[in-house]
Amino acid sequence: MGNWCVPRRGIVFGDPHRGTLRCRDGSDSVFSLSHIGRDPVLIILLIASVASWIIILDRWIVFARGLRADQGFQRDAVSSPSPLAVFAQLLARHPRASREHLITQLNALLLRQRQRLEGKLPLLGVIGSTAPYVGLLGTVIGIIQAFHAITLANNMSPSVVANGIATALIATAAGLGVAI
């Protein structure tokens, strides 16, 4: 199956091997893949999507390492990189340390671990909460393009407004896709 194209007369499948989408009946598509590179809203959403996936994969790796370290602590407390293993080593080195000193050291270890585990999550939250608004901006720009095309052509046929509407719908879908 090919890619979808939006021809001037209905929606059909296009040829995925060409630079722009062409419809089976030979008509030009209203929206092409090269349009994505010229639309700043779609570029912003593409960058936000890539950044989100990088953060998600990074957090997944960090959590997996933390889980392995904790499991290693349960098996062998001495050689594990877990914060609990570090605390156990601290207890072994300073057996006569005061309770307040140990609590302070444990709190510092927990704070470092929390910062390591929660790192970059605020950025992911910002991307997720702003992406729908960037998509909405693309929607508004697409509708403005459609009205501008109506003004230039002095005609309200679907072929005149299709490019602006396609831009609007794709920007909306991209914004929601990045947020989700």
C-alpha cells in the first residue's frame, strides 16, 4: 500500500517512491512530503518529537540501570552501585558515626538519586504541554492560507482551499501526536 495523497478530486493512495505524492489518476497532490521541510510549525513539531523520544529512551536506560543496581544490592551489597550500597559502605567505614550524620548522608544520597532519575523530565513535560498549542498555531496558519487562496483565486472551490486545509489538519495531528 502506498502513501495517502490528497488530490484535487478525492483521497486515494499515492506512489511512495516519488519525491512528491502523485495520485493514481495522474493529478498532482495538494500536499507533498517536501512541504514538511518548508513549514516552520511542522519543523518545530518534528524537533520536539525527536527530543521527546531521546528523553524517553534516556530515562528508560537510566531507570533500567537503577533497577539493576537495586537488584545487585539485594544480591551483593558490597559491589552494587546502588545508593543503598554506598550508604552501607559509609556505615562500614564509620561505625561510630552519629545518627544525625548518617541521616544527613542518606538524605544527600537520596537527593542525588532523585535528581538522576528525574533529570530531563521537566523538559518532557514542557514539550508535551506546548505541542498541542504549536499544532494549533499550524492549524490557524493553514486556515489563513486557505482564506488567502480564496482571496487570490476569487473562488471557493475545494481545489483552492485544499492546500491550506491539508496544512491545518496535518499540523493539528502532528501537535497532538507529539503531545501524546
